[in-house]
Amino acid sequence: MKAGDLKHRITLQRAETNTDERGRRITTWQDVATVMAAMADVSQKNLYAAQAYHAEDILTFTIRYRRSIRQEQRDSWRVTHQGINYEIVQVNALGYQGDYMRLQCRAIQGKGV
């Protein structure tokens, strides 16, 4: 992958759970980093599968490798791009030494995003 392919600015956010004055747990999203990414729509095969699950907007963001984002921790991370929040569905390392990573993401709709 060439650096010139990374032309979309995205923000990586991490969930933080706090307790309010009444003892309720509140999850807030904190910006961790703004990075450049390559962006691709899902393939036709995956689009068909996505439609079966009623998912509308699935994108793949490819970014430079970040140690802090792992497949098993993907629920505590999300991507924001052009005002839309995306939950991370899958994380894959790419390249010979894990130079890049691919984040397959689904647009979050409703639920107080």
C-alpha cells in the first residue's frame, strides 16, 4: 500500500465507562487519534451477506498498524468519518510485518450514537 492511498481522515475513538452522581454507568467516546485511511466499500459477496443481516453501510478502512486496536477489543473502539460513527466488526493485520491493518466497519444507526 502506498501512502498516497491513505486519503481519508478518520478519527479512532475508545469507549470510557464512568459513573454519574446517581451511580449509573455512562459510556462516553473519547478521541484517541485522527489518522489517514484508505476506504473501500464492501464487496458484492459481502454486501449480499450484509443485506441479509439488515446492515446498510459497511466499509473497510485501511490504516497504518496500531498496537492498541485488537480483534478481541474491537467492541471498545469505533471509527468516525464525515460525521458518521462506525462500529468495528473485524480487525485484520496486513503486510509482511503487520504494517497496516484493515478495519471492517458497520455504520451505527440510532441508539444515541
